[in-house]
Amino acid sequence: MRGVYAVVSTLFLAGMLCGQQQTDWVSASNNPDILYRDQVFDRAKACYIEFRDQKQGTGYTTFDVAVDYNSTDLNSDGKPMMKTDSEHIVTTPSHTGTSRISNCSALVAARVSLVQRH
């Protein structure tokens, strides 16, 4: 049993050192049915985002999302540059849709379009 606790403790500490706490679920700025949460990994300079559909049926949901984020690149004033990436996301009843954005220091907003439920 001590081995199990050691493994769990090691994984927990590794998660604490490599990334920040995962945020709570929030609605996309233009669609309250699509939720997302993110986790920023400082050392990897990346944001990991999960999406889910509150109206998810027994099939899958597809949508496009524009993600606004602060880049790890700095402008001439030394402040993070805001950028936008477009992603195509698929969710299922048992899996969230995921996205990973490189050179990301903070997520600002997510806007969805073309939501299709199958």
C-alpha cells in the first residue's frame, strides 16, 4: 500500500511543479452550452484546453472554436501579445474535446461556431 501512496504523491507533486491548477468550467463567450477549462503549463509554455457540450446527446458534437490567448512572445512594451488560434473540436458523451496551444501563457476567451450535434 505504501507503494501506491508513493506513486500518487509523486504524480501529484509532478503535476504541481509542471503546471498550474486547472480552471473551473466556463461557458464559451458566445455559446453557453459549450464549456471549456484550461491548464497552463509554464515550463512547456503551453495551454491545454478541454471542451464539453452541455447539450451532448448520445452521439458526438463537432464545432470550430477561436481561442484568444496571451502568447509567451512579448511586444515592444514587454507585455504578452494576444493571439488567436482556430481549432476543430469533437466531443462525445464519454470524452471531452481537447486542444493544446503552444507559446501560450494564459487563455483569454473562446468563441465557437458551426456547432453540429450528431
